[in-house]
Amino acid sequence: MIQIHERSLLPIFEQIVSQVKELIAKGALVEGDKIPSVRELSATLLVNHNTVAKAYQELERQGVILSIRGKGAYVAKAAESPGMLTERLRELKERLRLLVVEAHHLGIGESQLKAWIEEETARYGGKCMLTARNLRKTIERKPVLHHIDFSLAPGQVAGLIGRNGSGKTTLLKTLAGILTPDEGEVSCGGMPIHAHPEAKREVVFIPDSPEALYGYTAYGCADLYGMIYPRFDKTFFLEAMKRFGLPVGKNIKHFSKGMKMLLGTALGLATRAGFVLLDEPTNGIDAIAKKQMLTLLMEAAADGTALVISSHMLDELERIADMVLLLKDGTIEVHDRNGDAYPELVKVQVVFRGDAPEEWLSSPRVKVLERVGKVYTLLLGNEAGPRAFLAGAEPQASAYGELEAMEPLLLEPLPLKLEDMFEWKLGGPTNAG
């Protein structure tokens, strides 16, 4: 019923909100109807579960749906809509007050109560972070990583992007504890993983080719992983192999590249580790298997597994990542996709009145993506931010303002994609070699 339109100017969560409300208006959904869970809709649409959750939170804030813990979300009664959330918060506060009173009667002190609350908040709020601090790594006297700083919380999906040879695989191996940084620290839940090997059980790296496992059957790989990872879920692994249509008794050396990636993903998720790092997981697999894999990844993320996915398939990351790690010149830029993902950019289609302004088009604040006849597709940006102009700033505040002042025959905004940001940030000579 709900579909994502790639060319829409609306963010994905707003598309979900709009379509649910439209289905209710048309009578396709009526009061009391159960709507798909966040996990179900995330896996069906192949979008990040946090995006779906954000849409549901907005629908609940507007009184369109009502979530009942342990049962799901339902289309709400119209009469409940205006103050429903306020009423639920009041009820929650009252329950909390009664619990505090009960604890007092049982002789439980304030410090113990605070400790319990902090413990539960950490468990639910995702304070068991994977954190990289000031990572530096040199390989064969060539600096590959420097000043790497970011954190990843449970359930987050981070897309790792960069040019060929930029150091993505080196970063993943360093995060997993396979490579040791020259400086800096990787910690999981506050425990440095290079100093505490047991912490590595919470961080699993899935390479693009598992040469180390050649000689094993898929079933043998499961036995090996079961000895390393105490929470390894063999039932989940076998179900995933069946889902992918992969043989468990065949030596994986004879698997195709795509089959090896599917096997690696199934093994990594079956460890039930908190953080799974995947290097080009959809490379070499067919369209059907790719959809199955992405569905499996979205289900895992909705269940709380954090993912770092290195990929050149930017259209896939566009939908599933709620955080982008852009690796350039050995450093990381973190882009949070839950808000305005690319505030410094705007994309337009334009037809100039008369001759095109070549000097303006060659300025560092303008990038020509495509020209078909007189129609230009442009990326615009500057330090002030073109979105500021769209919100009412002075025309000279942005390249967009300068463009509008030229009074072109056509000026049409286009939806920004991750590929556009990649082109803007990383366009130019390759970093390979």
C-alpha cells in the first residue's frame, strides 16, 4: 500500500506520513485497523527502521495512530487525536510516581533508584556505543587514516562511502580489531577492543571474500563461529541459508562471489553481535538475492543490530542508512540523514535566458552535473547554505540567490540524492593507488 517515490522532494519519512493519512482519508484504513510494525514496513520498503519509526512518531503526535506496547500500532479514533500524546505522557508520569512511592515503602533509596533508571536508559537508549577516537593508521609508510572520530549506537545503519583506495576496508578492519591503529582507540561499550579481546565478540567484520574459510562447508563455518561467538544462533543461520537458497554441505571455496557474500552476511548476523561491519555486501549478487539480503539487514537493524555498510551502491544506501560516513583524505565526515541530510547543497534544473553564464558556472560554488541542449542540471552550495535563501535570506547569501537574480526561463528544484553529495564532495581525480 505504501510506496517510496525516488523523485519526490519529500523526505522518505514524510512520504510515509502522507500516504498513511491518505489511505485513512480514502477509507483503505479505518479506525482500529492494525498497521505494519516498524520492523515489517522497514523490511518491506527496504528503508531504515529509524526512518519508519520517525514517521510513526509523527503520526502518533498528530493523533493519527495509537501505539499499544506489545501489541502494535493502530489507526486511532478521531476523537483521540488532539491531546492523545499529552494524555499518555500524563499517565506515564503518574505510573512513575506510583513506582517511586512503592520503592520508598520497600526501603529502596534514591541512589539505587537512579542507578536502575540509568541502567535501563542505557539499555533502551543505546549507550552501548561503538566509538572511534582519533584513529590513525599508516600502511607501508603511507598514511591511510588520521583523525577518525565517530560513534555508532545500537540499531543505527551507517553507510561508509569514499573513492576507490580511500581506506574504507582498512577502517572496517581497524574498527573490528583486526588491524591495530598507530594512534587512537576503538571502544565498544566503553571497553577498548584492542586491549580487551573479549570486546571483539561484539564487533564482526564481513569481508568481500572469505578466503580464511576456504576448506570449510557452510555448516562447518557455523560450527566454527559457534565456538568463537557465545550467542551464535545456528537456527537463524540455517534459516537464512534456506532463505538464500544456499547449500550448507558444500565447500564454500566453490561458491560464487555472490554466494560467498550471502554466506558471510548470514554468519555475521547469526553471531548476534551488537555491531556488524560489511564490506561491499551486495557486490556480485543478483537482484532477487540482493532484495533478500537487504530485507535481512533491515530486520536485523530493527532488532537492534548496528550496521556499517561499505558500498558503492549509493542508491541502496540512500534508503537504508540513517548516517553516512564519508571518507576523504583519511578523515571522516559524518552526515546524519534523520534531519536535513545535505543542508549545504541544493540541486536544480535551469534554462538560462540567453547565453549561459560560463564564469558563474565554473565557480567553486557551482557544479554542472549534466547539460542537455539548453537545460542544465546543477548542484549549488556555499558556506552560508542555499537552503537559507529558500527560507527567506537575502539573495546574495547563496549561489541559488545569484541564480534566481538572473531570472532564468526555468528554475526547478530537484530532489537531492546521496550520489549528488558524493559527486560534490569527492568529484575529481580518483584516490586509487
